[in-house]
Amino acid sequence: MTDAPSTATATPSGFDELLTEQIGHEFHASHQYAAVAVWFDAQDLPRLAHYFYRQSVEERNHAMMLVQYRLDRDLPITIPPIPAVENDFRQLRDPIALALAQEQRVTDQIKALFAAARAEGDALGEQFMLWFLKEQVEEVASMTTLLTIADRTSNTFDIENFVARETQHDTDDDPSAPPAAGGAL
């Protein structure tokens, strides 16, 4: 009879590898949103800046949710490095278009995580990723709307008014959200 390999020496699964990579993707998204927020702040657009500062915190919290999941499952944790972010934009729509493309990319990453968990028969991983799938539907929809508003108006303050009137980030506490390591900010 042979001993089963320990989890410390076992080869990481596709889901496990993707989960570690996603921690880096979420931290990168957080940094990218901070860069977008700073750009809007420098343009004297406080509502857009506030919106993207909140997005930055939200993405950081997503990364820490993934960390907490790994802690809860007694999986090894590595915080991967993140690539540089885009800081310079030519026009107001550019950082919003970048944000939408980022959310679409993250959606594909989350779908791949869900598919990997399902393929590996990891019901806990699959269930965990369901919340993130729901979140991505909301994120893509909100960025799509914001870009549509930006494309429809020639008055920058129309976008500021839309963000002030229509976004509810400060009151969106989702009780079904997974816990974040160290607590959500």
C-alpha cells in the first residue's frame, strides 16, 4: 500500500493555480482603479474620482476574499506580483473604456475559475466562485453604462451628475459576500 501524497508536495490543480493568479489580477485591478481615480481627481472630477477610489477598495477586498478562501481551505498562499498600471489617458472616455475592458477580462478569468473547479469536481470551489460570477455581471453592466453615458454627452459635468445620482457604492454591503482576510475595507 502506498501513502497518498501530502497537500504540501502535491502538484497544484488548475483551479488552485488560477486562484493564485486571480489574487494578483484582483490586486492589479485595485491598483488600476486607484490610478484611474487619481487621474479623475487631477482633472477636478470628484464624483468620478470617488467612484473609482471605491472600485479600487472593492477590488482589494475581492483579492482578500480569495486569500481568506485559501486560508479557510488550508491552501498555501502566495501573493503574486502585479504588472504596471496605465496612468496616462488622453480623454475622459479612455479610463472608463479601460475599466470596462478590465471587468470583461476579469469576468473571463472568473468563468475559467468556475469551469476549472467544476471540471475537477471541487464543489466548494465552484460554490465560492458563484458569488464572483454574480458580482461580475454587476461590474460589467455598471461600466458599460458609465461608458455609454460618457459617449453620449459632450458635457463632462453630465457624467459627474450621473455618477452622483445613480451610483450607490457607499451603501452596497452585500451580506452574501465572502469574508475578506483581515476584514473588508
